[in-house]
Amino acid sequence: MIGDAFLQIHNFQSLMGIVAGLNIAACRRLKTSWSLLPPSVLQTLTKFERILSPQNSFKEYRSVMRDCVPPVLPYLGVYLSDLTAIDSGNPDFIRGLVNMEKHELIFDVIEKIRFYQADRFDFPPEPSLQHMLAELCPLPEADLYCLSLFREPRK
């Protein structure tokens, strides 16, 4: 499964893309199709969902990340959420002075992102794959839902 490969190479951004894509309404409503999948596939998806769960401020994801050796492509949404929480949850000034603790918290998050940017994945370019991805035309969610209804009409 491609998700296993993403997990193995620490590509959490793409892994989240797979999890999010499989959890849109157009896919989740396909009860018959889901029931045809082998239990091992469903268990693997459950593992990915557990790792990338936003519960407890992405506690499981953060735990997995602590054990990762770069290169790593983190799920950026976690860090954007952290920055938003720090910014909205802390005043800019305390007693007329710049709140340096707030800025140190922001710095720590940005440093984590910079740390992950320090090492690169060393994959050779694959022109046919690059071309295929560049030519993809994603469907709007409404169109995906129509295809879902075609695959499994409402009863």
C-alpha cells in the first residue's frame, strides 16, 4: 500500500492526503465497497488515521515524529495549528512590554520546520510520474459525490 511507503520514508504530508481523501463523504458512504476490502487494508488505514488523528493536539503524530530520523516531510497542518494557537492564545504585549515568551514559542515551531527542511529526500526524478501528476485534473467534491452515487446508488 502506498501509505505504508509514505510512512516508511516519513512522508506525513502525503500520508495525510491519502487519509483525508479516503475520508471525504464521497468515499465514506461506499459501504459495500468498503466491506469488500481485506481486513488488513482496513487495519492499515485505521493505523494511519490513529497516527494522524488531531485528538490531544496530534499526540500520536508528535510521538511518531520524535522517533523519525530525517529526511522527514512533516504534516504541515500540525505546525500551522500550533502557530495559530500560540498567536491567538497569547497576548502580544504584557504590561506594555513585548511578550517574548510568545515569540520564543513561535520560534520553536519555526525551528522544527526548518529542521525538517535541512535534509532532502534523495530520489531520482521520474519524468513519466512527474508528467502524470502535472496533468492531473482533480474533480470537485460535488462531482466525486455524483460518481460515488453512480457506483453505489442510494437504497
